[in-house]
Amino acid sequence: MMETLVFLQTNLLSIVLGLVTCILVWMIRGKQKSFGRFPPGPRPVPLIGNLLQIDLKEPYKSYEEFCKKYGSVCTIWLANKPVVILSGYQTLKDALVTQGEEFSGRAQYPFLMKATNGYGVLVSSGHRWRELRRFSITTLKNFGMGRRSVEERVQEEARSLVKAFDELNGGLFDPRELLCNAVSNVICSTVFGHRFEYKDPEFLLLYNAVTDAFIVLNSRIGQLYNMFPGILDRFPGKHRDMFALLQEAQAYVKKEADIRLKHLDANSIPQDFIEAFVIKMIQEKDVPNSEFHYGNLLGSVWNLFSAGTETTSSTLRQMLLMMIKHPQIQARVQKEIDEVVGQDRSPSMEDRSKMPYTDAVIHEVQRHMDLAPTSLPHKVTADTEFKSYHIPKDTMVLPLLSSVLFDPKLWKNPNNFDPENFLDEEGRFKKNDAFLAFGLGKRICLGEGLARMELFLFTCSLLQRFTFVGTKPPEEIVTNPKNCSFGRLPCVYDCYAKLRV
């Protein structure tokens, strides 16, 4: 009797699994058939799509191989969802600029949707995205910030960072934490109107919420969450702890907004980003379906922190590492700083036009580092015809930025670190349209101006005061960024910051 029961259970399980497999195959084939002229790509398998063909540590490397095989527009399947990959400068330009409106949507990455509850400029599309992006760009551009410009705030933080380095007395240290603190504090100054001391509990709450989110996003659990959010939400783990910490940080931002709401009126001159948003909330309190409410405020503030902290601080870490690796380049940058800025004042953005070599070095660090090989996922906002293919509305699209940043047709010396990629024959800075470190088209990074300012002022301030030296001879220093699921991060290293004589 028992053997019969086991036999029946085994056969029943086999029948159920067989039916499930048949249904999944039918669904995928049905989707593929219904999509008709969808871009080509590797054949998916039921339930998991092309996951077994993708290196989860370096997914963009797999995307590059798919594009080489199937063309500059190809399709992969993540679980049962199709994703269109775009590769090469002309293809990206045709999609993100020429057909920019159709490709301007933001795919609903489950991780980002959970972190923001679907609010904020980063994850939104359509009317909400246009309203919030216009407001954010205008606000950041016009500050001003009441009495103090954004540049003054970055200069203030640069002086604090130099002081923190100075207090190390030339000892061995890992620059990661101090650089992250400084960049995060620039965002704090922009959002809250003032900087924090690095050990302030409120600053640490905001800082830890952002860094933990980035760590989880770049982990395997973060990748799995984006594929199976409903399942992962039911299990404990780092992702649950991170989301809880993020809620604490958002509660602090809401408390700050509440304080301002009690004391502001619609005619106030905003002193920070929160004040500007709250004033807009007051002005539109009677506007039906206004996008200016607490949800979008909290989402937009998180966007500023998440998009602006780890990216800029990681670039600065890579900058110092490249200076250690190439002391002759470091010395040439310092010579230019001495000639243009000197030692008696803080560097300013007016200096940049007179410092072509320093500008070229900063650009080359960004290009060669390839921090974000793919931009955040887009989606098409309508059924779209593109390069003889048909892409259905709401399909996720991944622009492969690294395919442009290392294209030998577009750069003098693409595979090596070489500032000459951004200099002409006379040593003047030369722009290159293929420099897509901030993206391309309507979804280009809205914090690009702030990031460029931070990279220039922090780099000049640090090299004005210090020479950076590694623990090994330059030829033994490894500078290749560490690959992670969402991008490329500098390797961990220790160094010395020696006072310049």
C-alpha cells in the first residue's frame, strides 16, 4: 500500500511538473510569436530565460557577446521578461536621442520601486518624470541656494576633506570612507541646507542607508530580488535589513520637511532642496493630481543621495589610485594646479577652462573606469519601430554604455588609461561625443553638473595639498576596477597622503 502511494505521488509530481513546463514553454513561445519582429537573441528556457547564459558577476560582458553575435540590437530574457540590449554609439544615439521620447520610460526595477515606493524622478515615467525632472534641474541650476551657491558648498566640503586627510599625519589609510563622507555631505548640504560632522548620528543614518542600498543592489541577492521580488520579500536577509534602514532615513527626511512646512510660505526664498520642494507643495496644494507631495519628495531626495554618493566617491577613489599608479601624470596635474591656482586659495570652477590637462585626466578616469557599463534600465513608452524591429510598449531596454566608451573607432587609445584621449595636438581639451559616462538623451544623469563640479574641485583641492603614494612600486599597483552586478567599483587599497613641500 505504501509503495503504491509513493508511486502515485511520484507520478503525480512528474505530471504536474510536466504540465507546468509545457505551460511555460507555451507562454514563452506565445510571447515570442506575439512580438513578431522582435530583435534576435539567444533562445530562452522556461522559467529562467537566459539566466544560465549570463555571467551574474559581469552581466554586461555577456551582453557584449550577445551583441557581437546577434547585432547592435538584440533581446535577452530575464526569467519570463524580454530585455532589449542596445550597443554602439550610433544605435544608442538613434534610440535615446532621435527616438528619445519613445525610449524615455523607466523600467520598473523591483529593487528601486521598493526603495522609493514608486516615487521620485529616478523611477518615474511620463508626466510625473517630466514634472519632477524639470523641477530638480531648475532647482539645482538656480541654487544660488538663497545666499550660497552649490560651488561654495563643494568648496567648503573640499576644505573639510583636506583637513581630514591632513589629520592623518601622513599615515597609511584607506581613502574610501573619507571620500564617501565628503560626497555624501555635499548632497546633505544641497538637500538640508547645511553639512554634518562625519560622526553625527543623523549623517551616519543617511550615509549608511545609501551605502547599504548600493551594497545590496550590487550583490547576488540584489539581482535575484529584481527577478523574483515577491519571493524574496518573504524571506529574511540583508535586503530586508537594508529596506528597514532606508525607511528610518526617509522618516528623518519627512521630519525635516514637516518642520519646514510649519514655517514656510509660498513666497519664501528656498535655502535648500527640501525647502524648494515644500514651497512647491504649498503652491500646488489645490492642484488636482499634483506631483508635489511627500511621496515624490522622499523619493526625489533618496534619488539625489543614491545616484550622487557612491558614483562620485567611487570615481574619486579611482582618481587617487590612478595618480598613485601614474606618478608622472600626478606631477603634471599638480604643476598645472600650481600655475593656475597656486597654493593660497581654493580651486574654483573658473579655473577649469585654464586647466585642460587636469580636465582631460578627470574625463579619462571616468571613461576608463566604466563605472556603469549599462545605464539604469529604460523602457519604451509605446509600441516602437526601431531599425526594422518592433518593440512592444513597456519592454525593458538596457543601453550598453561600455560599448561606446571603449570603441577603437572613437578613441585614440581606448584600452589604456591615456589622458590624450581628451586632448588635441596642441594640448587643448577636446570634447568627444562618445563620452557617455553620464548617459545620453532625455534620461541623462540630472546630477551631471554637480558631479562634474565635485570631481574637479575635490581632485584639485587634494592634489594641491598632497602627493599620493601607494604601498607598492607603481608598476605593481593593480588598478582594474572590481566588477559587480550593477557596475564597476575601485579595488580596495591603502595609500599615503604626503604633504607637498
